Amino acid sequence: MAKLLGGLQGSLGMGLLALLWLGAGQGIPYLFDWDELIYASLARQMLASGDPLALQINGEPFYEKPPLFFWLQALAMAALGINEGAARLPNAFAGGITVALLVAWGARLRGVGFGCLWGVLLLTGYLPLFFYKTGLIDPLLNLGMGVGLGSLWAADEACRAGRSGQGWSALGALALGLAVLAKGPVGLVLPLGIWALYKLWQRDPPRRWGEMVAFLGLAGAIPLAWLALEAAARGLQWLAAFWHYQWGLVSTPSGHPGPVYFHLLAFALGCFPWAAPALAEILASLHRHSNPAGADLTQRAERLLLVAFGVVLALFSLLVQTKLIHYTSLLYPIGAYFAALRLQRLGSREAQLSVWEGGWILLSGLFWLALWLLLPWLGSQDPVLLPVAEKRLAALGIPLSDLFESLAGSLALGYLQAEVEWPSFTYGPAVLLALGGLAWIRARHNVRGWAILLLATGLSAQLAWSWVFPRVLQHTQGGSIYFFRQFAGPEPALSGRVGLYGLRSFVPYFYGPLRVPYAANPEELAAWQVPDYLVTWDPFVAELAATWQVVERRSPFWLLKKTSSLP
């Protein structure tokens, strides 16, 4: 009983601390284009329409995702206003609940101390910490899938102990149903695939058909109820369009290709500083669990985690052609478990840090140190000097403009020329990381060295989120956000309709009017009822010069006005 109470107290305490840690500064940076802006815009338009079933953006129906996450965002916005913090707040709660559950499960498997270490690691790795501070759907999806898998495991263990486990099975089915309502069929298919492979490894007999049908029926009832409501409100034509779009996502690549090792490299670099110990412990655990017979409760839990890690990594590395970092975010809590186990073994002298682990920690640490040094340095360069440098290099026979012939290159130059203040304190993340790294090098074989490194990593990540990322986004989105805000609100600074021309962006639908027409080329622009103003980028200004006049430029963004409407 004392162990149970200790685990419960540790779980609640760590969950609350995680919520505060993730919520700190969460609303400071602008929302990232595209995904964060798409999701927040859907919630904003849902509030404007007053219809929780109306998933629309720019007046067009949105078929890509079910509505659960957008409902949570809309609730947060209704309470806190339409802003970046409200858009990201659901993930602070998802992260807090995730950490609380990890601590509780870790306490049952290996003690309260281990559970707390598991939670701390998830909150101090660079990529996991940034991930839970964003406004992406995946933290909620992972929570649903994790609770579903954990409940299936708990039901299985209850059956081994002679109990029915039906309560755990029902909880797991509900959690997976909510995961589907968050991001679609992957919320059910992926966990069930992991569970089936785990049961094969355990050589356990399958469940009875009646139990399987009841589980799937309960899991499917939640998303099916939503689809039924949508069909009743919008007709079967909407339902057919939704399924057609979902099938297209599965059957055709959606861009963003990458090498087969992309997700492994992203994990190894992004989950600094504990990725290397996690991978080392995973390899060691595979060797320890090579014999499926005679596993105890903790070993069975580790086997489930090993299967989940392998399935997620293999699926998105080998089968799914689209390579986006957050696709394999389920690896973060799983990897943190094995990293905690490795650090516990290192602390008790049961294992020693290998040469390759130490080498990778140093290399990945240097990568992040270089990033935190490079971004403030680039941003602090005087934009006025860039054209001067270009002329001097051209006189020497080195035309800098040749480096920026492509659309992406010319935009990169425009982003660098944006006037953004980069005070000296923006080097703070680099300083903290360097100090923590030096302390770890001197004491890497004891607990103190790791504690300092984890603290330095977590704090440097928080400072990067609050000091570095907002300024990077000022370069890449600041001008566009400034222009579209002139047309938003009850008393806009500029009157008239505004459009977007050139590259696709979702900035206007959160920061500007609810509806902003978009054209990618002159033909699409000619087909409009032409608005009074246009927002565009450097490379497209020349082709608009005949009929549009410049109002203001904020590199590389331009606000243009129709020539015919000028006085």
C-alpha cells in the first residue's frame, strides 16, 4: 500500500510539474506555418461559426483530420482568447497527463524513483520538449494510443492473475476510439498491430472472438458516432468525400520524402542527451529478451515497449514515404524508458558508458551547440550590409546572387534581411548547453554529471523556445503576420479585402480575416473578384508591378494595393 501511495503521489506531482513546465512560455512564438496554423485556424473558424461539426478553413470543408483536437483548442480559445497560448494549451495538458501516467507505470515496474526519472527524461530531451509545447495533434494521438496499449497490457496481466480485466479492456477501447477521433484510423490500426506482434512474441493464445468483437465495437463507436452526426448534418455526400480523402492519404505519397534512416537519425539527434543510452539499452534488452519463455511482469512490459519501438520505426522508415519528424513521436516516451533504465544501471555501476555512446552524446551536443550559436549570429548580421557584401564579392568575380537564383534561395536572402533584434542574451541557450556539457564531460560516470546535463538541456530548450524561436519566426513569418493583422479585428487598421499571392501559407486564416482568397499564379489571380490589397513575397513582386503598387515592404513580404483604387 505504501508503494502504491508513493507512486500515486509521485505521479500526480510530476504530472502537475510537467503541465507547468510545458505551459511556461508556450504562447510566445508565433504559430508555425503550416500545420500549427491550419489546426488553430480550424478552431478559430469553429468558434466563429458556433458549429462544432463545421471543420472549415477559408470557407472550404476540411477532410484531413477528425475534430477532437480542434474541439479542445476551441475550448481553450473560448476561455483564454484566440492566441498562440490557447492553441497550444491542449498539448501541455496532454504532456502533463502523459508524464503522470509514465511515472505511475514506471513506479509499478521498477519503483517510484525510476518512474520519476522516466518522466524527467521526457521533459528534458530537446525534441520531446519542443514537441509537447507545439500545437500539433500528435501528443494527443500518442496519449490515446499509449493509454490504449497500456490498458490492453493491464487487462492481460489481470487475466494472468485470475481476474477478468474487462474494466481495463473497456478503458483501452475508449482510449483508442478517442485516438481515432484525434487523427484518424492510425489511432486504432497502429496500436492493434503492435499488440498483435507482442502477443505473437509472448506466444499467448488469442482472445475469444466475442471479446475481440466487443473491444473493436467499443473502440469504433466513438468515431462512428461522430461520422453519423456529420452525415446527418451534411449528408452522405460529405461522408463520401471524407472517406475519399482519407483513402488518398493512404494510397498516394504526400510529399516530404527522405532517406530510410531519417527517423532513426531524427531520434538520435533530437532526443539529446539521452538518445544514445536509450539505443544502447534497447539493443541490450533485445539480447536479454531473446527467449520468450519465463518473462515476469516487468519483462513483459519491456517487450511491449520494444515491439512498439520497432514497429513505429520500421513502419515510417520503410513503408511510409513521407518523412516528417512528428510521425515517429511515439518513440519519445518509449525511448525515455530505456534511457532511464540505462542511466539507472550506470548510476548503480551495473553498466559502463560505452565509447560510442559517449562519442554520440558529444557529437549530437556539438550539433545543438552549433545551432544555438548560428541562429543568433545569423540574425544579428546587419541586413544593410548584405547588398554591400554582394557588390564587393561580385567585383571579385564571386556573384553572391548566383547562390540565390532559385525561389528558395531568394527567399532565404529576404528572410535574412528582415530587421529583427537579436540581443546578446539570445546566446543563452548555447551558454547553458556548453556549461552543462563541460560538467558532464568531467563527471559523466556519476549521477551528478547527468543531473547537471539534463538540467542544462531542459533550461536551454526553454530559453530557445522563448528567445530564439520567436525571432526566427519574425524572420520567416513576421512581415506576413503584421500585414494580415492590419485587416483583422473589430476595428481593422486597413479597410478593404486582402488576398494572398504566390506561395501557399495559412498565416492569414489565424492572424487575419477568416476568409482570404489565394492565387498561385496570374491565371488564378485573374479568375478572382480581385481584392483591394495583396500580400506576397519578393520573387512575385515584378510580375504584379503593372497593376499593383507597393504600400509597404517587410522583407521578404510586400503589401500591394490595386493601382485602379489609388487616388
